[in-house]
Amino acid sequence: MKNAIFQYMITNPKVDERGKIKGHKRSDLYKEIAEISKDSFERYAERIGADYHYSDQPVFIDDADSTALLFECLRVIYDPMFDQYDKVLFADTDIGVNTDENIFDACEGADVYGVLESDILTPHGGGYNSWDYKQSTLSDFTNKFLMHDVPIVPSMPPQNPSKLTIMNTGVVVWEREARLLAREKFLDWKEWFNAEPKFHMSVMNDQPYLSGQFLKHDMEIGCLPQKWNDSPHYKTDDDFFEKANFCHYTGGEWKIDMIKHHKEGRFL
């Protein structure tokens, strides 16, 4: 087996137009945490015997919109360089590695693997699956899916029940055949992103796009446990770093905590 890990960080002036984060210029903060993540995943790749690839330049995305930059994750599909690999892990650059466990060993028998949004639990219940408790959010997601002939598929046991099956695409492992199928069958991301009417960024970005394409093309989703895509701000206990394999600092202000935890030596 020959496997690889891919990460990228690309910024443009539109990123800073979203404002500073606790006094930090947004693009500078993103680049700082990306270096932390890159260093962490490079060491992890060496420990598990995988190749590591990182980019700070766009290859497939030429849109100036900062949200569109999220679709650069599709490089694992369209760049033939990745065809040599059996499995490819894409990981966001606001993640620190806290394990020697090989994620590829946990990925057997499906096409793509990740943690469902509705499987991310907090002491107060769910994570980002707001469609399960806010009708307007559910309507936006379902309307967007129906615009592109994406089936509405609930998440059922043994996963946590949810009205929609949506993966957190900050951590995705792809089998080779799944990447080739996606290259042939997936909707052009620009058709998804530019279609009218527009919805909130959370509906227009790569996460519902990819999840919808997985479902539309009958790709089997392997549901990983939360430890492979966990966030310290989901927790109130002190043993987070004893449980989480990949520590994901989603959102803006949490990235400052990533720098703090890096300086404390929390990542392997």
C-alpha cells in the first residue's frame, strides 16, 4: 500500500476583508497555524510511512472569493499526481496530530471516510448539525441539494440519527477508485458554488458539495469515530488530548488556541 497526506493553505486579499481575529490579521494567523499543522502532519506521515504533500499555491481554483478557496481540496481528485496512491488523506491546516495510530488502518471497506457532522458530540449534544434543530437551515440545505439532484439521505443507526448525512470534510480519506469515479462523475464545483439563489457560506462550501456528491453517486461512506476529527472547544473535560487523534481548531478565535496548545507541546 502506498498512501499520501495532502494539505494546503492559500490566502488572498478577500480573506482579510473578513476582519481581524482578536487583533490578528486573518491571513497572517491562517499562515501561522498552517505551518504548525504542516509540521505536525509531516512528522505524522513519516511515522506511518505515508508521503506528504503541501501547497501554498492554487492549482484548480482561480476564483477570488475566499470561500471558493475551500474547493482546492478537490486537487486530490483532479491532480493525476495522486493516482499513484492507494489512499489519500486530505486534512485542513487548522488540525494538529496527537497520535501514532495510522488513520489508513481505520479505513477499510468503503469508498471515502470521515466523521459525520451529526456524530460530533459535545457535552450539550450535537456539533454543527444545526439542520436538526433549525428549520430554516434544513430548508436551505434541502433546497440546495434538490437544485442539483442530490438525494436527501438521513443518517441512521448505528450513526447518530440526523435529517441529513453530511461529512465534516476537514478530514477525508479517499480510496483510489473513489477519486477516479469522482473525477468522472462529480458535478463541476463552479456549478454548485455559482448557482443562484445563493445561500449561507455553510451551504455553498465544499462540505455539503462533497457530501451531496458522495450520496448522488452511491459512494459508500465509512464513518470514522470522532477522535479522528475532534475539537477542544467541543469538550469541557480535561482529558481531550488523551482521546483526540486529530485536534481540529475550527472557526476563527479557536485558531489562537491552536498556537497556544502548540507552544505547550500538545501535538506529537
